[in-house]
Amino acid sequence: MSHAMNLYTTRLGELAAHLDIGAIEQDETGHACLTQDKLWAIHLAPLGEESMVMFLRAGTLAGEVQARALLRGNLFSAEHAIIRVALGQDDHLILWSQQRLESTNAEQLHQALGQLVARAVALTGEMDAPSSTSIPPSLRV
């Protein structure tokens, strides 16, 4: 097992201890999944040698206005731990953040999980609001 995978596995173990849950199961690639509030499946995976990624699937894109707002806030950044938004092939929003393995701890990972869920809840609330415009089926963000 590589040093990066060992560090990733160590961070998952620390997170499990911090959350007071059993071991976080991983598949052969290191992918793991946690469920928060019995609703949000948060996926965890190693990303390269130095990072891990956390992502979850939020609701579907509400319309062109929401797409523009999300794209404007989704610029490139050298910062890790920023929540980014992507659009899945099924038009569901994917929220994700990247964490550096060397410099993160269980408390920071727990906080990042909470931030992902809070952002998903906020976006879900926005999607429930009536929208005057919608994206034609042929338009992809």
C-alpha cells in the first residue's frame, strides 16, 4: 500500500473515531461512503498522492438563473476545501471539495462534511423556489 493510501486510510480511521462510528469501509480503490442525516450519501476517495475528495449528489438543476449563479461562483482556485459544484450526466448537481491529507485532521474533515451537507440543503431550498425560466433539455452546463 502506498504512503498516500496509508495516510488516506489513517485519516478515515481518525474521522471514524471522531464521529464515534465503526470503521469506515473502503473498496479496493479507497472509495468510501458515509450517510449523514439519513439522506445525504457523502462519498470519500483518495485523489492523487496528496489529497482526498468528498462529494455528494444534490438535487437537479433548477434553471438557467441557478446555473449562471453556480457557474459564477465556481471559478478555479488554488485553495483546497472550497465547495465546488459540477453537473452530473443526469442533471443532478454534484457538490465536492478537496482536502489535503498531510494538513487535515478529523475535526476539519467533520467540518467539511457538514459544510457539504449545509450547501446541499441550501441548494435544495433554492430549487424548491418557483423559477421563471428553465433550461431547455438540450442545454448542458
